[in-house]
Amino acid sequence: MGNLESIRDPIRIKALIRLAKPHTVHCKDESATARFVHDLANAIAAFFTKSARAQESSPATLFVSLVGDLGAGKTTATRYLLKALGYEGKVKSPTYSLCEEYSIDLSSQVSLRVFHFDLYRMQSPHEWQEAGLLEPFSNPQGPTLCIIEWPEKAEHTLPPLDLVIRLDHMNDAQSDLARSVALAAHTPKGEAILNSLPTSAL
Ligand code: ADP
Ligand code: MG
């Protein structure tokens, strides 16, 4: 009932429409994807740096999902994102482990924990929780970024996601390297990230 009431509120409807409106970027090849992801990484780093300065009582978190078919470029985009955030090591696809964890120093003050999930192989939506992977969502220890491939496999067991990024092959007869990248903010936090992207990125 509470939900129905709030949905009838015209201001809230307007806000929901604004939040749900996706931005779409066309990346003609992998280096274009890398450039776009670099801008996104800067926006994410700025978000965590600003949150650390504000000295909030609970750690800053950002939950980002990556959706799209197999081979669309979700893991590739994650590799570029981690690299742009400053991670120099190898980024393994978490297809078998469900989750890989990284620690990235954004500055001498901010150490970011990154959890890269790939839920593709899960047989049931609760498997990631049964594997003990709830902590970054329920009890984050410091600034935390979660990147989730195949969130649809978890159905309704994930908490609200701030940003949803959809990668698709483009129907380009000349090249199979072109991708469309659609970004949608699902929370005000996600919206703040989108708004801080340079206009050249969008
Ligand atoms: P997913 O994780 O979505 O299943 P991967 O990232 O593992 O996909 O694979 C995507 C493949 O497509 C990689 O081999 C990557 O090099 C290639 N690729 C070609 N063009 C692009 C592009 N524009 N953006 C991202 N990946 C691309
Ligand atoms: Mg993948």
C-alpha cells in the first residue's frame, strides 16, 4: 500500500522517470570502450574521495551491475575500470569463483575494496549468499565498490543497485567490435555518478 501511495505522488513519479532514463554511448571498438570506462573510473574515484573527505559514519558503497550477453564485454570493461582506478595486477574472470576481491589505493587516505562478481554459473539465486559473499553489501569494511555481472541470476536477492550498465553488440556490418553502452542510475547516488561524467563521455 505504501508503495502505491508513493507511486501516485507526481513528484516521485517524475524523479523515478528521471532516474530511469538511460544514457547511451557508442563505442566503435575496444579502445573506445576503454576510454569511456576511464571516464567512468574517474567519476567513481571522485565519488569515493569526496565521501572519505566528508567523514561519513558508515563506509561509502557503490553497487554497479553489468548486463549483456556472453561476449558483450562485461569482464573486459571491468578490467579497464580496475586498471583506470589504479590496479596493476591481473584481473581474473570470476566465472568459477563467483567473486574476486581487490584492494586499490585511490590516494594515501582512501583504500577501496572492489568485489567483482560473476553470477552466471549460479544454479539458484541464493547461491552467492550461501557462499558467504553478503558482507560487502550488508557490512562493508571501508569504501566498497561491487561490480556484478549477471545480476539477473540472483533475481531479487541483491540489494538495490546504484548503476546498471548494459553492453550490447551493435548491428554493424563493418565490424563486430562496436558496442552500445547504456547507463541507467537507479538511485540518487548512481545519478550523481552519471552527472559527474564529462559531457564528452556521453
Ligand atoms: P563478457 O564478460 O560480457 O562475457 P568478455 O569481456 O569476456 O565478455 O569478452 C568480450 C570480448 O569482446 C573480448 O574478447 C574483447 O576483447 C572483445 N571486444 C571487442 N570489441 C570490444 C568492445 N568494443 N568493447 C569490449 N570488448 C570488446
Ligand atoms: Mg564475463
